[in-house]
Amino acid sequence: MRRLFLGFSLGISLVVVASCVEVRGAAIPSRLSDHDFWQIVTDSSEASGYFRSENLTSNELGFQYVIPDLISRTRPHGVYFGVGPEQNFTYMAAVRPAIAIIFDIRRGNMFLQLMYKALFELAGDRADFLSMLFSKPRPSGVGPGSTAPDLFAAFAASTASDALYRLNFRAIQDRLTMTHHLPLSADELAGIDHVYAAFYQNGVTVRRWPTYTELMTQTDGTGTGRSYLATEANFAFLKDLESRNLVIPVVGDFGGPKAIRAVGTYLRAHGATVTAFYLSNVEQYLYQDDKWTTFCKNVAALPLDASSTFIRSSSTGNGEFVSSLGAMATEVQACGGTW
């Protein structure tokens, strides 16, 4: 739903610590230091661009429908690329990447992702997470066995608290600036507070439709809930990835002249392969701005294999979206790319 740019500095050197995960036979850091995490954020990001709406939550209600096919096409422990808000977490929980980079042309999405980073790290489980996200007391009777509908029904009866909002934002700020030592400016902290306040003030209707409840309680079309809050296992995977600084928000436009090529160079140096690339409906804007061919050639510079998969959404014209998958390596051959 937005135009993107990733400017990945080749000067960034990621320190490989003693513990590493194996990604297709190559060593990828199992944890990024706070310094390296923030250096990637700052060195990779461009100035914030314009988009017509804030997009604090997804508007793609049926985005889980492709997940069974996505899992069958892809391999775990690869590299995940995505754009926008929380739908990325659901796709990440499905494909289980070793590292993820989330892009958006709006700097506000970086603030949103930093808010989520802190909340994932601070929360002990899904109920704690929802309590903090919406500044509501944790209801009794919810736990590891609760379904997503159970959780949201319980929280629906709970009232948001200004005291919790202020306490939780202090915890978010301290987690980012004191635990991780991220050098966030007063304006950046205000941006994170602006995002967090929207969840406190609006609750699950931070977007009127679909609501957060509807997004998290949807299924994959076969009756299986696959949202990132559907199970404790999904939540725990993301909490661990965020805690190891391996979900990296970047401000930028995918149609730029050098960004994705620079990322491809870095990934090739580490022998890593792109597993999945969630595009939302960004291609609509890339075509509109005459950037799609450049984007296609940039993707062709990434290390791909036959299983690398695009995840895209297409508007039906009535405010709804249909998700679909595409073979990345095959599709980029149309713009003369090789892999």
C-alpha cells in the first residue's frame, strides 16, 4: 500500500558472534548488537516520503488464505522482506525467517515497528502483549491455551487505562533508549508516542474496518487461525526474533536505483537467500510512478532460488484485497534479470 526505498549501506559490517544460525549453508548472525541494529536502520533509511494515510494496521482481511501454499513453497531460516504494519508478523510466524527487514516510505512505520519491538520484548505472553498494546488490564482466565477469539473477547470487557498507557509508554521508551541504547531524538520518541496513543485511544478500532480483532481472529480459509496472536508458539517465535534485534525497520522506496542491489550484495556475501517478499499492493504505485521496471531489476539482483516467493495483494475495486503468490525468480526474468 505504499512506495518504498531501501538504501542498504555496503559499509555496514555485521559482527558475527560466536553463536550463528545456518542459512542454506552460510553463517548469518544469530543476534545483532544494538549498535549494529541501529546502524542498519540509520544507514539504510532515506528521508520519510509521503503516503495518503497512516496505515497503522492492515486492511487486507483475507491475507492468511495464502499461508498454507506459502509454507509449502518456502523454506525456513531464510530472509524475509516486507512492508507496512502487523501482517508481516503473521507471515513471519509462517515462514520462520532467520532475519527480517520491514520497509515503508513513511517514517511513521519505523516508529510503529519500534513500538512493536519493545512490546514483544516486554510481554511475557500474548495476554501481556495485548494488555500493553491497548493499555488495558489483563483479564483473568486467559493463558497459553486461549484462542485468539478467547483473548479478544476477554479484552473487549476490559477498559483502557490512562495510567497504564503512561506506565507502558515509559516502559517502551526505557526499553528502546536504556536497554538497547538507541539514540532516539525527542521528535522520534514523540512519533512512537503518537502511534502508541492511537492504540490506547481507539483500541481494536484503530482502523474501523477491518478491526484488530477481525484481523487476528481470521483463519486461512480451512479453519486454521494463523495470525501471529493465534498461538503462544507464534508469539514466542516473534518475541525471540525481536529480542535478538533481527526484525529491522527501514524507511524507503523499493523503486530506487541502488537499495535492493546493495542488499543483494550483502546477502550474497553471507550466502543467504530471500525466502519471501511481502509486497502488499505496492506494485500499483510502482507502476503508477514508472518505477516497476527498476524495482524488477533490483529484485533480480537479490540471491533467489526456485522457492523464493512474492506475496502480493490486489484490490478488487470495492475496498477489499485478494492475496496471491508468485515465483520471484521467474517473474524477474521478464525485466531481463538473472539470478
